[in-house]
Amino acid sequence: MSDSVWYYARGEQEKGPITTAQIKALAAAGKLQREDFVWKEGMENWVPASEVPGLIAGKSAAATSADSEQPTQQSQPDSTPIRMQPGGQTSQTQPRTISRAVFVVGLLMALLSRGCDSLGDRNVVRRKAMAEAERREFQDRWDRRESEVLQDQERLNRKSSRTAAEATRLRELGTALAKLREDRDAEESALKVADWLDNDQAAVTAVHNDQIWSYWRQVTLLLASLLCTLGVLGVAYTSDGPERWASFILLIVLFYSLFAANGVWSRIFA
């Protein structure tokens, strides 16, 4: 047996590459069993270790020769483990990898859809808040100025007797208050057709855009859920043990999100 690069596998677990000396050492130590599959470059397929001459101790050359003289038409036993292809992959590894990739793509699409949905809602809230903040700032600024005049008026009105200067001051405050309210109304009218109008239109546009794109985000989420479902089904079909049961549980969660009363399907076609 020349110094080649070997791979060996037990069940679906592949290990390697290792040298000829290393694989012989594994066989001698009992870590490589007769039924384990081995492969090296130049072999058409993986074969049990017991069929490789000089690899497993206890198999004589005569026995090897006898084995080689057996009729080629002898059928393989039904209990032969899963055959592995040259290159180091089992017949189920590639479909399982594709299924996992489909699941990951669906998951990323779902996260992107939900993220865009959240950003759209936040943009609507932001636009409305900006329009409301403009009005609140205007209201607070004029209320402070009016409050100062009203406080002076109230202080003078509480006096039972006022001097001529105080009476004059009281009349001036009344005139100032009227002028203040006039200026306030003029500025408010100007803002209603300028800054406030722009902010209100931006808020309305944000609401409409969010409603338009919300449908397509839900469609994307539905497609993402279907991709996740196909991926989980593929993983469940090509796996066994805990991974298969975890896939079934995740599949139930996906079906519930798709077809529940408030699921994706009902929100799209409601």
C-alpha cells in the first residue's frame, strides 16, 4: 500500500485526510473497524476497510485472494451503510446543506421584512411628531410672551387705587396684548401655508408610503416563511436524532405563524 492520502468514515462522520501509516496505526489500535468505510484518490467509491488488503490485521493474503475470486455478480447485503461518494460527502450531506441554506435565506428575508416594517412605522411616527413639535414650539413661545403681559395686567388690576402712571401702564398693556395676539395670528397663518403645511404633507406621504409598502413587506415575509418551511422539511428528511425532532418543532411554529388567526396569510388577504 503506497503512501497515499486516506479518508475514513463511520456512519455519516468523515475524518481525514491522513497518511497510510496513520490509517494503519488506527486499524492496529482498533479505532478503525472492519465495517468502517475508507477511500483514497484513485478509488471509484468508498469501500469497507476489511476489503483493503493489508489494512486490517487478521485478514490474510489467502483470504484476500479468495475474496477477490468471488463471483462479481454476488449482490451486496441490504444492511450496507449509506454509501459515500468520492470527495468525502455522503449521499444525504448535499441535500441537507441545500436545505439549511434555503432555511437561512428564508430567515434573512423574514428579518429584513420585519426590520423594514418597523422602520416604516417609525418613520410615520417621526413625521407626525415633527409636525406636532412645530406647533407645540409655536404655542409655547407665544404663550410665554402673552403670560408676561397678563401677569402685569393682573398685578395692576388688583390695586384698589392706581397712580396716573400705573393707569397709563395698564392701558399700554392692553394695547400690547391686543397687538401680541394680532402678531400671533399673522404668524400662525403664515406657518399654516409654509412650514406646517410641508410637515403635514410629509407626514401624510409617510403614512401612504408605509401602507403601500406594507403589503409587499408582508408578501416578502410570507415567501420567507415558505422558504424556511421547505428548508426545515429538507433538514428533517435528511437528518435523524435530535436534529430531526428540533426540525419538527420548528415546523409547527412556522405553520402556526402562517395559518393562525393573526398570521401572515390572514394579514395579506384580509
